[in-house]
Amino acid sequence: MRLVVDTNVFVSAVLKENSLPFFVVRWVESSGGLLKSLATEQELLAVLQRPYIARVTSSSFREGLVKILAGAELVTITERIAVCRDATDDKFLELAVKRPRRSDSLRRR
């Protein structure tokens, strides 16, 4: 399974252990399948470095995030989409629309 996960899910997981977002992040860590673009990865890292969030982020969460991002599939965005009310969310929609199809990735092997 391949997933696009918005930054707010990771932030919610940091802020509230044992919440649904926390379990989603842990599931992605153990199962893989995360899709990322340069823009989504940069946003996630920038947000998690904000002083308040960095202060409450556990070392185990940071270690898990390193594993998640290292294993995530990098997708090159070639088509821009501008339809979200919050323009910062467009990058996630672009990633979901552009995601490689399963048959495409099987051909590459």
C-alpha cells in the first residue's frame, strides 16, 4: 500500500502519543509505503524543527522519522495543482495525483 501523509498527522503524533495519528505514523514506520516529494519532506522537517514541536519530540519519534523518510518513495512532481483553499496543501494533492501506479513500479524491477 502507498500512502500520502499530511504534515499535520506527524505533528499530531508528536503532540499526542497513543492517538490515531500516532498509530498511523507507527504503522507507516513498520509497514512502509510512504510517498514523499521534495516539497512534502521539506515542509515536514521544517515544521518539526519549530522550537515548541522540537522540544516535545521524543528521540524515539525522531529515530522513527529518519527510518520512515529513508524508506519513503521519492516522487518527482512535474505537474502543479492549485485547488486547495490552503495553498500549502496543494503539494500533498500533487503527490497523490502523481503517485506511481503499481504497474509502473513493477515494470521498473
